[in-house]
Amino acid sequence: MPDRKCLIDRVILLSWFTIAYNLIEGGASIFFGISDGSMALAGFGADSFIEVFSAVLVLWRFRSEAGAASCLATERERRATLGIGALFLLLAAVTAAGAFIQLRDGRHPDTTLPGLVISAISLGFMFFLWRAKSRLARTLDSATVLKDADCSLACIKLSVILFAGSLTFLAHPSLWWSDAAAAALLSVFIGLEGVGTIRAALRPDFAGGCGCS
């Protein structure tokens, strides 16, 4: 099995890849979401930037770990885990707000083709990142990497919703509300994940690890 330094190098490489991809995806999603009047796509773009912040937290967590004392590394992981939990809550709020506005105003986008294409591409990239981060989290026994993988998993779920909603609207324009309703429900589960992450990190016996225990 590779040594810890090699594994951390992989985590850092995946984090930089996550940042680069999500900056492009988020920018494209927000641009097309605003231009086409798609709240779902614009909200998906906001999620992409939250994914960037999560990856930045992971980079911060593992920077110069070799020179840090064990207690300092654990405290750094606690703070990073708290930060990622907060990102889950922010993601839930953004998703719920976008769904509410779309349902309230009875709006529908001019076209959902950009959402269909972007979500299809995202599914491939995010699945790769989720699998890679999950394996590294178990090997490193790191709650930070595990929660970052959960952010990628949340992005996969949102990609599925965006893809299904975009496809549904293209096939049946009268069902404009379907993706907004699903996004509102998903925001509840993402919010619960954020609360659970923060509670685990605030426990007095937090010592890092995938179990946050």
C-alpha cells in the first residue's frame, strides 16, 4: 500500500482537479442558467462553487501536515470538517431557495438543453471524484476527505435531478415543476447531512477518522 505522503499527494491532486473542473462547470451553469431563465441550472452552478470551497478546505487541512503535531492535525481536521458541514447547509439553502422561487413564480426556462448537457458531463466527472475520494478517505481514515467525498455525492444527486428535470421539460413542457419539487426534497436530506457533520465535529471526543468519533 502507498505510504501516507503518497496518499496525501493524491488527495491534493484530486482537490486541485475538483477546483478546476467546478470553476468551469459553475461558471457555465450560472451563465446559461441566467441567460435561459433556468433556476435549476443557476442553482446547480452555485453548488459547483460550494464544491470548490470544500476542495479548498481539504487543501488547507493537509497543507504542511508532516510538520504539524498530532493534536494540531486533529484540530485542523475538526475545523475543516466543521467548514464542510457548513457548506452542506449552504448548499441546502441555495437548493431550497431556487426550488421555492421557481415554484412560486411558475417560471420555466426557455430551454433545458444546456442543463441536460452539463448534468450529463457532471455525472461522469463527479462519479469518478466520489469513488476516488471515498477510497482515499477510508485509507487515510480522514473525516475531512470523507465529507469532501460526500459533497461530490451530493453533486451527483443534484446532477441526476437536473438531468431528469431537463429531460422531463424537454419531453413534456407542462411538467415544468417536477425538477423544482425534487430539488426541494433533496435539500432537506443535504441539510440533515450538514447538521450531522457539524454535530460530529463538535463532539469533545472527536479524533478525526471517517466516523468523526
